[in-house]
Amino acid sequence: MNLVFKNLEDGKKQRFRDVALKEFAEKGFERASTNEIVKTLGIAKGSLFKYFSTKEDLYAYLVDEVTDQLVLFLQDLVLDSNQWDYVLLSYAGKEFDFLIKYPVLHQFFSVMIRDLDNPKLGGIREKLLKASSSYLEGIYKKIEWVGTKDEIIFFQKHITYIIKGYNEEFISYDKKYNSVLKEKYLNGLKEHFNFIKKNQTT
């Protein structure tokens, strides 16, 4: 992204973002067409590449926009406890609300996870992994952990693996996200957490 795009009117930037997001969300990085994007927008293809030097550059911009919107959405979450299971379930519920409210953004996230295996997107993948680690660290700081430093680090890694595996199994771009599915998702995650608590030694 360059200054030409940054200096566009907010309405034009939003329109561009919405059209590009929809194209990538529906088709993924490789199949998404910049020709379709400019056709829908009614602009010359040269204009697109005045804004973004490459297709990868455009995709990186969209990834940043969507992740920033998710982080902003989570900022107003109020926690009434610092117990690990309560905190993580609260964040999981709030993240699910994001999927319900913004279905196109969720679809983009789902497709993006598959896209990141593409060697062309290696830089974006590394950036996202760092951002994800930082995000989890921020959540973990809100929790009152019990045990030695090494025990806590191991437990946090274990929880991270559980959540990642559960999400990969449960979350899919072709599901219709609503309050019923949210309850099912949280109940399943809670079962995993209750099993861990039952066998917890820390």
C-alpha cells in the first residue's frame, strides 16, 4: 500500500476493501482475480497497481485490516474473574461473536489459514505467527496461574495446542455461524477444559 491509496476518501477505501475481501474470501489467494476486483469497482487495472505494487501486497493489506478489526472488536471485553478457563472461554465467546457479526471476514480468515502454506506468502505467515503469539501472551497475562514458572509455561503451551486443535476441527468457512452454534462450540471447549481441570496437578 502506498500514499496514493492512503489519501483516498474513506468511502472509496472502504469500497475497495470490501470488494477485495469478498474476492479473496471466496476464492483464496491463488484463484482470486485482480481483474474481477477492478471490474467490480469500475476502475482501470492500472489504478489498482498504483495502490498496491503486487497481488501479495494487496493481500498483506487485507490481512492487516482484518486482524486489526478483530483485535479492536475484542477490546471491550470485560472479565469478572482471572481463572484460566473463565478467561479463555470469555475470549472464545467474544471471538465467536465476531464470526457471527462479520461472516465475510470469518470466511476470509478461514481461507487465509489454508493460503498461508503458499510459499509466496511466507512473510505474511511469519508476521501472523508473531502477532498470534503476542495476542495469546496478552490474554495469558490476565490469568492468575498456579505453579512454578516451568509448570506454567508447559500448561500454557498445552492449552494453546488444545484450543488450536479444537478450532481446526470445529471452525469451517462453510458453516452458518449463529448463537446456537456458538453455544455448541463453547460447550465443547468447556468439556476439554473441564477434563484438564479434573486432571490438573498444578
